[in-house]
Amino acid sequence: MKITELREMSDEQLQATANEAAVTLFRLRFQSQSERLNTPSEIMKNRRLIARVKTLQTEREKAAAAKS
């Protein structure tokens, strides 16, 4: 997902996306240790997605704190 797509999401959708990516990352890590992955780049993609979501959540928290 691109950052523009993530910015359009609500806070609840962002949290759901982060949770889903974390679960997928967990499964991919297990799979990489137990057997060969078909697409090893998926681990990095999920890590980056989680980082983007967390960054966006932090930006929104700081913006909300600045308004109050």
C-alpha cells in the first residue's frame, strides 16, 4: 500500500491494517524458519507497511495534541 492510500483510511482501518500485517509477518517468519519461502521479499514489505502505519498514527496523534 502506498502512503496516500493509508492517509485516506480512518484510525480504525489503520489499526486493522497494522494488526493484519503483524499477523502475516508472524506467519511469514515461522514459514521462513521451517521451510523455504516463495517470496522472501514479503517479510520486508510487511515490515515497511507496519512502519508506515505506525508513523501515520504518530503523526495524527501529534496533530491532535497540537490542536488541543
